[in-house]
Amino acid sequence: MRYIAVLVGLIAFVASCTGNAGWSDPQKEEPPLTGTITRSEVRIKEKWRPIVKINSQKPQKTPNFRIAGREWKIHWKNKAPGELILILYDANNPDYSEILANVSVPDEDVIYLTGKGQYRLEVVGKQPYEVLVEELR
């Protein structure tokens, strides 16, 4: 009986000596973190409120619109070949203007902006295009 106990102890000792001794197994992957939210998941839950929508094929100037949220976006889409220029003006600062888009091929993009205030857009284009301004609420 004593011989069997010594043999079992010896086998346990040998097994512990041949292990990784604190080294991690490269084959074993750590489980992913749980409970984290990625930026894209957060965006899905956000509420965007439409402010201005233009669906035209001629030059347009919007009336002034007010942005009260912390973030807003402009989604523009040039539907056909032809120049599309999108210019943003700050209604409270007449010296400020910024060209947000200047394309001549079918294309689209979303521009994220920050800053509360009064703004207006000028869209130069003679082909079908869409512009949507939305505010994060």
C-alpha cells in the first residue's frame, strides 16, 4: 500500500514539473472582455433629429437653422456626374464659411460637426443630389 502512495506522489510530482510553470499556452486564447460597448454600438442607440433636408437638382440656399445639441452631422449624396459644392456659413459670424464638399462624380459622405449656433448651407449643383442635416439629441 505504501508503495502505491509513493508511486502516486511521484507521478504527481513529475506531472507538476513538466507543466508550463507560469508560462501561458500560445494555443489558448483569453476570453473577450464582456460588458464593454464599442463606439458603433453607442451610435446605434443615439437619436438623430432631422433639421434640414434638400432633395434637388438646382442650386439651393437654406434658411438659417439652429443647432442646440452637442453634435450634428451632414450627409450629402451626389447622385449623378456633375459638380456638387457644399458650403457651410455661421449665421452669427459673417466672415466664416467652410467648403465641406466639392466633388464632380457620384459620391456621398457623412460629415460630423460640433458646435451650437445658427448656421446655413449653400449647395451648388445642377444634377440630382441630396443633403440631410441632423442633430444629436
